Amino acid sequence: MIPRRARQPIVSLGPSTNFRRHGAGSCCFLRSAGYSLRALHVDELRPGAHDAVYSPFGSGCGTILTYPLKEAGKEQPHAILGMFDVSARPMFEKDILTLAMPYSVFLKLLENVLGSFLETESWKKVLQRIQNKPNAH
């Protein structure tokens, strides 16, 4: 397979506040403890769709870059739960997973935050549990 030349930034690394300064790129990824990532694995990525996130087998780089770039060209793109690659695990903190997605999916996620489960009493209880967990990220 011949790699395609990038026409724009592909991925932004760093805090989302850098997106405005450096451009968003085609995809982005979040890294977090699995416990915290569960919150994003619900309806907020694509309300009504129960398959908005999937976890294909792949390398660490594949799940944070290759798969999300392929998803960016789809009508109903998915987010990719990853960092299960044993060879990449030593480079990440323990208990850290990634959720990578086309930038358009990230914007939709942000759009759906207001009025979402993040404002419910149930989430407040889960958040309290996360915050009390030793080494929670």
C-alpha cells in the first residue's frame, strides 16, 4: 500500500486548547483511565446509535491514527477504543486506554455534552467514585 501525502495536519497532540492555535487536524484522541472512558462509550458520540464506538484489533498507532482516519471518510464515522497492543503498552501508563475519532466526531461529542448524562445524579456518583480512586486519571 502506498501511503498518501497529508494535505493538512492529521492529528493534534496536546490539550484541546491547542486546536485553535495549531489547527485541529483530521482526527484526535483522548487518553484516560478505562474507568473514565466508559462515560464516552455511551450515546454522546452519536445519539441513538449503540455502535458509535468500536475496538478493532490493531497496533497502538493503528488505533489512534489509521482507523480514525479511515472512519473520517465514512457517512457515520465511529470512535475507536484502543491501546490494547501489548508492544505499545509499555509506552503508556498502566490503566490508560485511548479513544480516537475523526475530528467531526469529537465536535459532535462536544455538542452533545449539554443536557447529557454528564448532568445526572448517576454520573455525579460515578464521578465521585473516579475522583476517590487512587491514581485516577
